[in-house]
Amino acid sequence: MWKKIRVTTLLIVLCLVSSETYLKQLEATDWIEPLRVVVYPINGDGRASTQAYIDSLGEAQFDEVERFMKRQARGYHLLVDEPVQVVLGGQLDEAPPAPPRDGGVLHAIGYSLGMRYWSLRHDREPADIRMYLVLFDPGHTDRLPNSVALSKGMLGLVYGFADHEYDGSNNFVLTHEMLHTLGATDKYDPVTNYPLYPAGFAEPWVAKRLPQRKAEIMGGRIPFDEHNAYMPYSLDEAVIGGYTAAEIKWIR
Ligand SMILES: [Zn+2]
């Protein structure tokens, strides 16, 4: 009985929220005005070293993301010259809820709503897209949790390393998740992480297919041979491929 009530309530709330976010996403992908993306840093491990990194962050931190989007957009002849403006938001004291480990649909719906509610409560600045960047000292954390984005919620949760050596890869992951919020889908095998051919390859149609020189942003890695692919160091080694471009409506 209680489960039924809970499920029904969840579904009603979801319908209401979905129609609103659907309209928002539709407007965001008309690419007439630059989208304002606010990145909120969060100290993920409470360490002084992580805090020192956050304190060192400036507005220029995400210029690479803006330049990448601008460079890529040029190839698709968008009306807007600068597709996104990425600004640094104030630090938040609390991290958003982590995504559920088990992949049940109800858990996913509950998480999605919980995350949107959390975001509403921590909303400080006007934004089209909100990204929460939870940082950890790489000297004490080897593996980061998987970053996530709500495909229709226009918000993302990105885990990154609090060290300027990782700025390039943090920006790569941030951009990948940001594009999820605009409707882009993953283009890699979830078991092996190897990019899917052809959609997840930066240059799928070149005569010598392997090794690839760059990563398709949603493919996530640079394919080296038939089975191995590695993470790019920065967005300089990435492109937005045709399949992703179609999903975010750069090709109509
Ligand atoms: Zn992804």
C-alpha cells in the first residue's frame, strides 16, 4: 500500500517536473544566446590541500571549456558565436547526494528528483546549467566516483581532482557531463569503457582508423588499438562528433 502511494506520488511529481525541464532543454538547445553555466566547487574530502586548490580557482579556470565549445561550434555553423559562458560559482559547504549504486528505475527517479530538490535549495545564481564540482586531493584518493548528469534536469555532478595538474581532465569530464544535460548520450561500452564505433570516434571515417588522434567527447577516450583507449589530458585532444552534434541540435 505505502509503496503504491510512494510510487504514484513520485510519478506525479516526475510528470510535473519533466514537462517543465523538457521546455527548458528545448529552449537551451536553440543556440541563439550563449548558455550560462555555473560551476560550484565543493570540498569533497574536507582536506586543507583540497581547500587550498579551491581557493586558487579563478574565473579563467573554465576558459578552456568555453574555447572548446566555440572551436567546435564553428565547424557546425551555429548562429551563436560563443555557445556557453562558464562561470565560477561560490563554494558550497555540502555535496549533492551521490547517485544510487543499484540501477533500479525507482531509485533512478527518486535520485533525479532528490538531486533537483537539492539543487533548488542550493541555487544561488541565475544559470541555464548548474554543475557541482566535488574535489578530492589526488594524494589521498586514487579513484573518483562516476560523475553523473541529469539528462533533462540541466544539472551535473562532477568528481574531480584538486590539483592543477588535473585541470585538463577535470574540464574534459565537466564538458562531457555538461553535454549530457543538453541531450548528448554516452558513446562507449559501459563494461570496457572502449568508445563505440563509429559514434564514439573523433575521426571514424579516416582510412587508417587506429590509433585515433583525438577523443570524441561522449566516447570519452582516445582509441589506441582494437582494445585499448586512454583518457585525454585536456579538451585539446577532444572533438564533438557528428552524432553528438545532432543530439545537442547543432545539426538539424
Ligand atoms: Zn557520460
